[in-house]
Amino acid sequence: MQRVEIMKIYDVTLRDGSHAVDHKITSDQICKYCKHVDLTGVDYVEVGHGIGIGASSLLIGRGALTDIEMLRIARRHLHRAKLSIHIVPGYGTIDDIAEALEAGVDSVRVASHCTEADITKKHIKYLSNRNVEVFGGLMMIHLATDEQLLDQCKRMKDYGVKCITLLDSAGNFTPARVTKLVKFLRENAKIEIGFHAHDNLGLSIGNSLAAIAGGATMLDASINGFGAGAGNASLENLAAAMELECASNELKLPSVLDLATIGQQLFASDSVKNTNDIISGLAGVVSVFAKPVTAAARQYQVDPKEIYFELGRLKAIAGQEDLIIEVAQRISRNTKHKK
Amino acid sequence: MKMSKLNVGVIGSGNIGSDLLVKITRSQHLECKIFCGRNLESPGMQFAQQKEVNVSDRSIDALIEQTDLDIIFDATSAETHFENLSKLESTGALIIDMTPAKTGFLCVPDINLEEAVKERNVNMITCGGQASVPIALAICKGLQDLPKYIETISTIASLSAGTGTRDSLDEYIKTTQLALKKFSGVKNTKALINLNPATPPINMSTTVMVETEETHLTQVTIEVQKCVDRLQRYIPGIHIKVHPVYDDRRSAVVTTIGVTGMGDYLPSYAGNLDIINCAGIMVAESYAKSRNNEDI
């Protein structure tokens, strides 16, 4: 008989959602959100800058609050759910992790681009040596083969993580591919796998269910899908879909639905899904580029679609926001030249 | 008078060490006496053996037994540099530290070469530091007022980043930030780094963002161009990819520099090896020249 896993739910509203409001999440939003999310049965609540702690910058965007300020506020209002952070080496350092632990963080997800797991070694070991719960994250998974991902998962497992989340940062995956990949990694790396969806192609819930079918044990979601670009798997839709699928979890659907209403009031943002999100997903461009691409398209008067396709061709990764300016300038020059 | 070559030892047989070896071999002032690593089978060690360089897999122990060294290049990792520091110092040779350990005098040849050759332990900061510090200074020079904040982001090809680099990302960030602060006098600085695995591999690129209200960039553009012209004297592949622009969204001057490598050890995408190694070689050769002048 197949073992029934209790699905862990990892809420990224107060981290990925940061991108949707140019990193201007307020203390009031954190306070109210944490109070209510703590009643829903969500297992982890991730808080901090959109690219993780230490990433507040001109390049990506400055947080209205520091990571530590955000974490302290969240800490006061989370009692059941664990307080978690995202960190990408190259942006955040072990010093940043130490400060976050002091602010009361329970668990840490150390993430890298999908083929660069070895840059997480020191940070993961630092945490596992201190018996802090530590997860791995592999971002932009559409840019790696299944075999490459297996190799990267084995490395992270070696460093000491208990679960690795696959981040479909560009919203480029389709359900059958998700199931196949998760199953392959579960069987061959022998480690727990989580999945983080983006909704560029309207597949975030479908892909999350497909991850469960492949044997995933943890799913990322955010209230109303509040997140970078097209947004993430919406927590309320996921909770409902999991109920129909009888996927074992500890979410209390009525509380989740209450939170969905509260979320709409709390995070009313200007991010409406548009065709550029679909283009971005098709081109395989990281969701966090949505706002800077829009800004560059406006400044250099070029079609954002052209920027997305060029960034996709160049296999740009999160953190290469500077490349958007270079690409927009080049397209602008070429367009003028043609005229 | 014909100049005699100074004896050089290299510790660390990764990408940085192997690329340095090619540049040392080409130098008229330097001669590699020993190339040390831990594993004779590693690609760098194999490369050195093909070049008929004296190699050892006994790392620091072999290096300190070589008693005739004038200069030691440390191309290990920040962590290994800390472990080896007292042994390195005991040799009496000039230490040129290619790791971001920052135990020595921070050097950007364009800025402080003459002072550096008088030191005994010179730190070459980071690849991103060698690119961003002079550019940031040039931008500051072109502005009326000292800005409050400088940021730099470098993206390098995954293939160009060996274990030492990957293990030293925290030190990379801290050392680059410190160097930006020290040389510019601007209090708040930030450094970020990306490793991009795209195929074909991408060329190294470094962006500098300087937060300012000043939007008139004529003088900034002139200073950045002058700076890149100077840097080209010792880093032939450095060039401007995005000329200074004022980014309204960020309230900052933004400019992007690219470095095409000479293809000495890795292909030309690995400009990150070239930029720091050309700077290191510049220090070593200038030291050799100053020593020779004293001899005369």
C-alpha cells in the first residue's frame, strides 16, 4: 500500500508577493496576514525580500522594511505556523542568516539557480550544524534536464537538506512534465520534493496537483496567488482542489477562504494578469522580471514581448535585471535603424 | 641591462591558478618555479604538467619548501588562505592574494599600484571588484556631489567559477562591498553576484549603479570612457556594454562593463579570470621592475 503523505503547505505570500508591490510590503500587512494565516493550518510562512534575505537592492528593488524588521513583526503573530526565510547565496550571506535566526526564524530555504547547487553548501551546512530545519530550493527548473536536476538534488541532500523544492520560476512547466520530474527525483535522489508554481499559463494549481501525483510532500502557495509576474498557486484554490482530490493536509478550508477575502483587502495590487505574462512563461523568463521589463519597455519605447523573447533566448536568470536595460537599448537601436 | 626574472610560486590549481600560470609564463619579468595543488589528476595540474612546469600535489607544504620564491600567488579559496596565512608570511615572499580573504592591502592597479608594490601582502579583492571599483570612482568623479550609495552586480559563466569561487561567495560580497566603500568614500555599498550556466557560456558582465539625483551625465560619460581606456592597458578585453544612463525607476546612474577574456586557460567567456589575473600580474611585474631598479 502506498504511504499517505501529509502534504506540507509553504506560504510564500510575504516573500514572493513582495515582487508584486515593488517590495513595499508594510508592517500592517505582515501583522494582519500572519494573525490570520496562523489559523489556517499552513505549515510554513516565508517572510522577507522577494529574492530572499539580503537581496534588497537597487537592482531588484528596495524593501520598505528590512528583512529583520519584517521577520520580527511576523514572529510576534505566528504561533502554530513556522517562520521561514528564503536565501540565495550571492545575495544573502551567512551573517544575514545568523541575524534572521536571532530574530526568531524556525526554518530556512537555501536556494540557487537550478544547476548551481554547490553554492548553497556552506549555508546549508551552517544551518544543519546548528540543527536548524533547512530546505533546498532549485530555481528556474525549466532550464535544466531531469538528469542535471537529479545530480543537483543529490548534492543538496549531501549538504543536509530534508526536502528540496523545485521552483518553476518562469511558469513554464505543464502537468505531465511535473509529475514525471517529481517522480523521477523522488525515486532516484530518495529525498522529499516540494513544488513552487507560477501561473503564467494558468497551470499553477494543475501543476501543484501534478506534483502531488508524482509524490511531492510540500507545496508552495500564496493567498490570491499574490506573487511575482502572473503570481503563484493561490492558496484558496489549492486548498479546495486538494479537498476534492482527498490529498491529506492540515489546511482548514473555511479559514483559508476567510484569509482569501482578507488577502484581497490587504494586498490589492495593480498586477492584473495580461498577455505579457503568457509570453514571459512561454519564453521561459523568470517571473520577477515582469515589472522591470514593463519599465524598460516604456523607457526605451519598445515592445515588451520582444524583450521577453530576447531574454529567454539569452537564458537570463533571476538577478540579471541589469541585462533588461541592455536588451531594451539594443532592440530600440535596431528598431530605429530599420526605420 | 637585461632584467632578471623573479621567482614565482602559485598555490591553487583551479581556474584562477591555471590562467595565472599562462600569464606568468608569458611574462618577461616572472618565472614560475612551482605550481601547487592537491591532486595531480585535476585539470589544472594536468595543464601545468603539459607545460612542463614544476608541480606538486603537496599544496602549502611544497610551496614553503621552495625557499627561493620572490612572489607567491594565492589562488586557493578565502578559507584556505586564512588557514595558510602564517605559513605564507613565513616565506618572506610578496604575497599576491587572489582570494577575497582581504588579509592584505586592497589593490586596484588603476588606483594604487605604486603603494601596493611596497606592501608584503596584497589582496586583489574580487573579479567584480576589479571591474566595479574603478568604474564607480569614475562615475563619482563625473558627479557634482558624493553619492550616498553604490551597488554592483556581476554575472559570470558557471563554467568559469571553480570550487574556490563557489565556496567564497560570502567573502566575495563582503570584500567587494568593502573595496567599493574604501576607495569611493561612499558609506553604503552593496555587491551581488550571479552564476549563469547558459550555453554557449556568457561573457563576464559587471553593472555599477550609483544612486544620485543628478541626471546630467555628460561628465560621467567622459570619465567612464577615460577609465575604461586606462583599464584596457592591462585588461585588453574590457569594454563598455551600456554607456552611463539615468534610470528613473531606480534614481541611479547605471552602466555595464563587459570583459572578454584572452582565452589563456578557459575560452574567452571567462573574462572574470582575466580581469583579476591581469591585475595580479600587473602588481607582480611592477614589483619586479621596482626590485630591478633598486638592484641597479
